[in-house]
Amino acid sequence: MSSNLLFQTIDQISREKGIDPQIVIDAIEDAIVVASRKYFKTDEELRSRLNPDTGEVEVFAVRKVVEQVEDETLEISIEEAQSLKDDVQVDDELEFQKPTEGLGRIAAQMAKQVIFQKVREAERERVYEEYHGHVGEIVNCVVKRFENGDIIVDLGKTEGRMPRREQSRLEGYAPGERMRVVIIRVEKTTRGPQVVVSRGDAGLVQHLFQTEVPEIYDGTVQIRSIAREAGERTKIAVASRERDVDPVGACVGMRGSRVQSIIRELRGEKIDIIQGSDDVVTFATNAISPAQVSRVSILAAQETEYEPEAPEVEPPPERIMEIIVEDSQLSLAIGKKGQNVRLASKLIGWRIDIKSEEEKRAEIEDEIQRLQAATPLESISGLTPGIIKKLNSADITTVEQLAELAPEDLEAVPGIGSKTFDRIRDELSEYYAALPSYEDDLERTTQERMFARDAEDGPSALEPEDPVGGETPEPGGGETPESAGGEATESSGGGDGGPG
């Protein structure tokens, strides 16, 4: 093959595969080295080089110049090297050309396979580098086929895969249909680079708003954050850099034309456009809409930024807020299966606890009762300051906490041994026994038990049973005239009722 024709072929392959021509030249040289080693059956270090003048690939055996030769295959002495080349030095390399005329057809076939493999690897690396730099961007693609629930799309220079979890449940596509997707990552696999695309990523919604809303495109209106559950609902927070521009109205458009265009692209997915704010309370109030918020309380706020690379730094406390709504607004604030509050939490970056007015009122009452019932440990006179300090170190600060503590939990407190445990138990028993309420409860319980036992045993055997009238008759059967007359009246059916 002439030099001109060879380099034309290399240039054609490079343009078809979209790779650097030098990569093809390196692949040819590597392939000739593999074929030559197979042909010569040698352990020599071989090197191949493409001659730009003749267009032939030359093969050389390389030997290193050393003072004392240990391996004649790879090394050459300094004396012998200087006899071949005057200015050679130790650690230099000398090349000895090998004949390539007898490589034959098998060697050429092997070289061809190596060239194809090298070019394919270079092509895969080129595809990876190209798409890896476009992660997060929107691209147009064509649906090719379906594999185990995944959608395989044609991106032009390679194929992309859309997993089931990255698809919207509202959408269905047929082979040959065009759609817009987000490149979310590029994976290296044994079969080459795998480009993973998505229709459920929040970046798709952001791109659609940038396309449909000129104010977002030119920067007048900014997208603060987006929270999305693909196929269900999306919340997007926007803010304006100019006072005269309404960010929500700009995104909605005249009679909803702009947002309706985006909803059609997303196959009917619901979109809530929220007014963003630097004030987190105002932002949360807007994010939880359409529910009406009564008040917002910050429970925990993240003050410092946490760096995972520094393990000695403690992670900051979680950012938590509490939102109180009217009882009738609770279900609306939570949403179907908690979707509304979940999206609002993602939108503002805080954990949100939703409570109704009734729930908050009951919680406050319980807290007040608990605080009123709290008795400090110092109220137990038998507990020494050392014991109280040990209990406080385990977050036991009240008598009520100590009484509710299980025995095994109390023994697990550092510094509480068996003797200290017995002393705490005895002192706690004496403390409750000395309380007036405890004595009253004990007396009342004793009386209730005695009454219950008497009711089960019946009338005492030492006492006569009560008559029908409820009074005990005197000895001798004496009766008062009133009682006798009364009985006669009741039994007057026999005719002989009175005294003779």
C-alpha cells in the first residue's frame, strides 16, 4: 500500500469514527507488534513505527545499554553498543530492525483484529468523554425499542437507556417517537459507555420553563428550587430580580398559556408555581399552599455548613420547622399520601412537621402537666449529691423519671452499683410512702378491698338475718301495736286477723 493511500485510509477511518488519526496510527503500530511477536516467537522487546515516507510499518527489537549484560535478549553491553554507535551511553536504547516480509496472512489477520479492537476502544472512550461532559443537559432523541421495562433511545452517536424509575407514569411512547430527555449520568460498562437518560428528573422541568418563559431565559425571573415526583406533581419556586415583574404571573402566562404548554409536554402533570422568598417562614408558608397556614415555628436550624471530607467535624443539627394549620386544613396541607408536605419539604430544604390546632393544643397541655408534675431529685433527702450527679449525667433529672425507669436501665447508668441501686430504690419507696396523697390512696385502696371481701363472704354468722321490714325483733316476739296491725292488714284474706 502506498504511503498516500495508507494515510488516506487512516484519515477516512478517523472521520467515520470521530477519533484522532494518531489513535488509528497507534493502533496499527500496536497490532504489528503483536503480530511480529507471534511470528518471531521471541521474548524481545519489540517496537513498531509507521514510516511516513514509505507508508510501511517497521518493526524494531529494542535493547538497553548496560555495563554488565544479564539478559542478552533485552540488554547489550556498553562496549558492543559503542562499536555500533559512537555516542551511545549507559541506559540508552538501541533499535535493531526486524524483517516484516514473512509475517504472512495469519499475522495480518491478527493485526487487523487488534486494529479493530483499538479503534473500538478509542471510539468508546470518545463517546464517554463527549457525553460525560453534557450530564444535566437536555437532548432530543428517538425511541428505538423496549428492553425489560427500560426504553432504549437513539442519541445520534450512541444509544441511551431510560430505566423504569426515570420514566413518568403518565407517559407512553412508541418506537420512532421523538422526545426530550435529560442526561443524568454516563456509566462505563464492558459493552462500552452507557448513557442514562431521564424524563422524571427535575432538570427537564427547569429546561421547559427556560424555553417557555422569556423572563427566566434572560435572568429577570430566577428559579430558586424545584421538587418533583414525576407523573404526579411538581412544585417550582421562582423569584424576580425586578420589583415590577411578578414571577408567578410570568411563569403562568396570559390565561395560563405558558404553564399549560409545559403541562402538555409532561402529559398532564400538575405544577404548583410558588413565590420564592429569602425568609424561610414566608417561603414555607407559600410552599405548603394551597393550605392556609396559621403559624410557623423553627425547631432546629442549621447554622454551619458541614463538610463530609472532614470526619472530625460534627454534622450540624437537622433543619426542622413546625407548621400549624386549622383542623379543616390539615388534610389539604398533608396532601394525598403526604405528597404536598413532602414536596414542600424538598422545595425549601427543611423537614416539616404538620400539626393541627387541636393537636398542638393537646401537646401544650400535656407539656404543662408534665412540667407541673416534675419533681427535682433533690426532693428525695436520702439521695446524696454524688448519686444525683450520676443520675443527671444519664438525663434523669426528676423523681418521675426515676420512678418510671426500669431496674435494668437504672443499673446500666455509669457509677450505679448494686448497693447504690438498693439505696435509690429504698429512698424512692420511702419518699412516695411519706406523700399525703400516697397515704390517702393506700387507705382508700384498703377500704375498697375490705368492702369487696365482705360482699363476697355475705352476712356474718354471729348476727341474725334481717327481717323483711329491716329491723331486728326483740326477744320474746314482742311487737308494737303498729307493727302488728300493719301485718294483719297485709295478711287479711283469712278473716281471723285481730286479737281475741
